Amino acid sequence: MKKKSKYILINFFVLIFLCFITAFGGIEFILKKEKELLEEKYNSLTTNIKDKINSLILSKKNATLAITLTLSENENIKKIILNKKETNFYDLNNLSKKLKDYTDFKNVWFQIINKDGISVYRSWTENKNDEIKLYRLDLQKILEEPKIKNTISVGIYDMTFKSIVPIYKNNDFIGTLEGITHFNSITKDLKDIDKVEPIILVDKLFTEQLKQNSFSKIFFKDYYIPNVDVSKELLTYLENEDIKKFLEINNYVIKDGKIITTFKIYQDDIKLADILIFKDLNLIDISEITKFKQHAFLYLILFLILLCLTVLIISYYIYSKRLKELNEYLQQTVNNEIIKNDEKNKLLFQQNKMAAMGEMIENIAHQWRQPLSIITTSASSIKLKKEYGILEEKECEESLNYIIDTANYLSNTIDDFRYYFSPERSENLFKSKDLIDKALNIVKISFNTNEIKIIKEIEDCEVLTFENELLQVIINILNNAEDELIKKDKNFEKYIFIKLFKEKNNLKISIKDNANGINEEIIDRIFEPYFTTKHKSKGTGIGLYMCEEIIKKHMKGTISVSNERYIYNNKEYIGAMFEINIPLS
């Protein structure tokens, strides 16, 4: 009896020791893994923020150059340089105000300089006719060798994006036009979209020249700060911090509940400024890491339970060789099942991940194919007509509007895909007529090219639902109808009929064509994922599947398709008709 008690006591202490070692090792592993995952998360976040800043700077530079290039061709600009008194004064300051009211360009300035280096017009002041080439080395080089220059520079007023474009009259160089924009839109995007607090610190090399006429009037520890929206709380926090240490950060640091990183701005190998970026750690999504930690501790607890049971079972059957062998067999079986389950879970996770990524890429490609075609067609038309000198201003403006509308649609589509499964999407109120007009504007050029006529019957009413997603559905259906209609003979009259009306608390939309309908053998399958009758280079089979997902799951409505025979202009046609019904309450 004493031996048995001693044996039980020994096994008890052995069990406690094993549990302690296992628990200690497991906890250390979990915490180490958590730290590695957090470092990966913060590294990825830091890289994404720096890439975003670089992209925003490049976009702003290109946009500034685009505006300046466009204005440089204006005849009024050339007349101002040539000082023709009979010419009406062309107010670029008024243009700056319009850009501020209707675009993201909240601070845009223009300066016109003649070939002698004299400033004949500034949009921000009435002062003019001063010989600025005397203190502008960059201008002297351009006047000697006229060429387009697109830079970031620090002057006596601010750090800005500056585009300088030579202006010619009858192939003679007569002067330059400068377009100048501010950094505020970049920091605003970072604050609004990425939820970070940026502060731009212009290098101390330029502090003295900025003190008298600086735009923002904000100086901090002898650094000029050009972004007027800088957080006052952040400046208060930095009062007691060593700025130099922050500027020496290579990747990121974690301090006071914030992740801090830097981005350096160079021009011609000269450092102009540093951007310090602060983000609250509470705003970083680490839910996956938290779940991993929870699951890991759960598995550790289960393993400890299993360990205890195993030791107890082994101890209990120590006197019996047969039962001991049986216990070893069971233990091996359990271990094998754990390994198999782990392998299955890893494989399933990888398959799900790849499938989701593949589906998202296919969705984006499908949604972008037609809008990108419109942008390419419009841009090519403008370029060709400009080369032949037959480009009219009204036609150019219309084509540019098509490109802008289509680009906005692509941007909205990206946001819609990003928040496709997010519960935080919100409905918005819009006019039904505006919805149809947006859709038709997107496909207008392609439809005109293919001689497709639109017959509309639209009841103008206010609708509260997901506008952009409904717009995607309508455009998808219109594109599918177009794909079928362009297969017809050249002399075939191509029609698409759009009808929209409100019935009780439901929005009803029907879209039909005269392309002879859908084969009855496959009509019941067209909403299936990856089912398509098109060549693989022209379709993925996910467009209509995605339409059904949007209408049913997001809008709680219905979408159906049927072949309809009808008469229009005394002619009988057959075509596919899509019917959409969306509850509005």
C-alpha cells in the first residue's frame, strides 16, 4: 500500500513538473509568435503608409503639371505675355477659386513670366513686372533652354509642387507659365483615409528664407510646417520630445501608444523635408493576431489536459503490459489525428484564401474592362484630333468629362469591392434619373461607336439604397447586352430598352435588348458563378453572379431573366429581359 502511495505521489509530482514545463514553454512560444506577428503587421503598415505618401506626391505632381500644361495652350495666357492691351484680362485667381470650390486643389497659384524673366502676372497678388530671374536660378536655366520642369521646391512662401511649362507663339518661345500647388491635400488624405496624424517638417536649411512670408505661419523648434491642418495636440506632444530622434527613425518605433515612422522628401538629391507620421495603436486592426493568441492558449490548455490524461493513463496501466501497449497505441492514434487535422486546416485555410483573392481579382477585372476601354477610346480620340488640328474645345471638354466620370466610377468600384462584405456600408439617397444617366454616360462612347440606341422610360423619383452597387449591376447588364448586339450584322437596328418606376414600396427596373434572347438550355444557369458563354479572354462568368449577390444579399431584392417577344416600330423582336425588384422600406 505504501509503495502504491509513493508511486502515486511520484507520478503526481512528475505530472506537475511536466505541466509546468509545457505551460511555460507554450506561453513563451505564443508570446514570441505574437510579437513576430505584431512586427510583421507594423512593418506592413509602415510600408503601406510610405507607399501611399509616395503615390500621393507623384499624383499631385502629375496633376499640377496637367493643369499647367492645359493652361499653357490658352490664347489669353499668350496675349498676357505679349501685353496686348485690347485683350480682356484673364483672371487666373478666379480659376484658383473655382479649383478650390470644385476639386481637391484647395491652394493653387499661377505665375506668368515673359521670355525676359519678368513676372507679368501672379494670381495671388497684383504685384508684377519685377525681374524675378535675377534671384531664380531655376528660371534662368529654363529661359536659356526652355523645357518642362516638374518639381517640389521650397521658396520664400512655402514648400510646394511647382510645374514650369514653356509657352510658344508660332514656334517662338515667349515665356513660361508656373503652376503651384500645396501639400495640404496629401496630409488631408492621410488623416481622412488612413487615420494617421502627419506633420511636415521643412529642413532647417530653408527656415530663414521662409520666416518673413511663409504661407502657414507655423514654426516649431526652428522647423517650418507647411501643412496648415497639423494637429495642435500633436504639436503639444512634441514639445517635450527630441525631434531629431524621430527624424532618425529608419523603419518605425512604438512610443506612448503610437506607431511612429518617417518619410523623407528629396529633390535633385537635396533633402527638402521630413514627414513624421503618427498613428494610434488602437486604430490598427490586430483582430487576427488576437484570435491567434486566443486559439493558441485554448490549444495549450487542451494539450495540457491531454498531457495530464496521458500521464494518468500511463501511470494507471503501468502494471499491465497489455494495457500499456494499448495506451501507447491510443496515444499514437491521437497524435496522428492531430497532425492530420492540422494539415487539413492549413490546406483549407490556404484554399479559402486563394479562392477569395482569385474571386476579388476576377471581379475587379470584369468591372474595369469596359470603363478602361472608354478612357482609352476618349484619350486616343483627343490625341488623334489634336495631332490633325481638328480638336474642338467643346468636344475636348465632353471627352474629358467622360474620362473623369469613368475614372470616378472606377474609384467607387474599388471602394465597393473593398467594403463588399463589410457591415459598415451605408445607403444613400439619390435620384433614379441621375442613376440611369450615370450608367449611360459610362457606356455612351462604346454604344455610339456600335450604333446601339437606348430607349428610356424613367420615372424620376428619390431612392434610398446602395447607389454605386446598383450602378454596377445596371452597367454589367448593359455591357452584356452590348456584347450580344455587336455580334449582329452592321445593318441590324440595335436597341436596348430601360424602364424604371416605383410601385408601392418597391423600385422596379427592367432592361431588355433585341439580340434574339438567351438559349433556353442555359438561361437557368447564367447567374451561376464562373458560368459564361464568352471566350475566356472576354468573360469570367462572375459578372451576373456578382449582380445577383448585390441585389439579393445587399439590397434584399430579386433579379430574374427571361426571353421576351415584343413589337417596336411595327417590327417584332426577341431579346433577353432582366427584371430587378428592390424593396425601399
